[in-house]
Amino acid sequence: MSWDLVILAVITVVVLFQLYNVLGKRVGLKAEDKAGAKKPEENEGAVRIERAPETVRIPNLEVLKTRDANFNEINFLEKAREVYEQIVLAFNRGEVNSVKERLSDTVYKVFSDAAAARSDDAKKQVVKFVDTPKADIDTIDFKDDLAQVRVRFLSELVYETRTPSDEVGKPDAVSSVHRRTAEYWTFQKTLKTPNHPWMLIKVEAAKA
């Protein structure tokens, strides 16, 4: 055997050995390969399909729109929130008469009596909304030609009490208390008159 053949045989063995080290050990999947493999949705370039959020459907909403062509839930909630703020602030100022046209006779009497029965300290408090109250329609019902919409209000109010200083030139002391409220307010209107305003007919506690 010539030295050329010996050298060629040695080189061939070395090359095959290196190929085995690189390729032979990667044949098939090992346990660690399975554990570390990316899921299809994690692969780069994969198309991810996201489900569109479901719209909350309010029972009787379409019926109300059919019976009252002027009704729009977005506009209604904006107006209800505005009325809610006006009534709450008017009550705490003891000025229920200023919102009387928005209240049913029963609610007006309850609010008037409650405002008059407030303590002197409570009457001195200044009430403010910390932020815009949250409002959403809870239920819609009908009683003959009357439509009733119950709205849930979530709000945070701050009650400030000012105590006059006994010393000249010293500022008054101001203390504040934050309170969160969750209430259902039910508004009602007659469907016989399209332009008839919504009246507050009931107020009850709700879960936050």
C-alpha cells in the first residue's frame, strides 16, 4: 500500500468523524428539543388572530329605539350623567328646588325632607366630584306607554369642611373626606309625547 492511499484513508476517517459530531447527534428530536420548541403562535411571522371584543347587548334597547325614535343610548347616558351631577350637588347645597323639574313628586319630597334634616355641620360641607362619574345602562323596562331606564352610577366625592381660625391672619383649617358611591337611578318618560323629558323616579343602592 502506498503512502498516498494511507494518508487519504486517514483524511477520510477524520472527515467522517467530524460529520458525525455535527450531524449524527442531531438526528431525531430529544426531550430538551421538545421542551424548548416554540409554539406555532410564538413563531416569528406567524399570523395572530384576535377576537373582537363582544358588545354588551342591553335587553329591550332596540324596542325602545323603535318606540322612541329620538332615543340614543350614548346621548342619553351623557344627559343622565349631567343630571346626576346636578342633583347630587344641589342636594348637598340644600337647593333641591333648582332641580325639581327633573324629579318625580315622590323623589322630590324624599330629597327635600332629607336635605332639610341634614345637620348643621353637614350643611357647611362643600361637596365636589373627584372625577367624572361612570354611568352605564343596567335595565330597560316598559309599563304600558311608560319607558323606564335604570342607570348605574359609580362616583367618588370629596366632602370638605372648613373650620374658621381663631387667630387673625391664620388660614382656616380644611379637612376632607373621600367617599365612593354606587347607586341605581331609574329614569322614566311617557312614550306618548316624544319630547317629554326623562324624570328621576327611584334611587337605590348598587354594588360597586
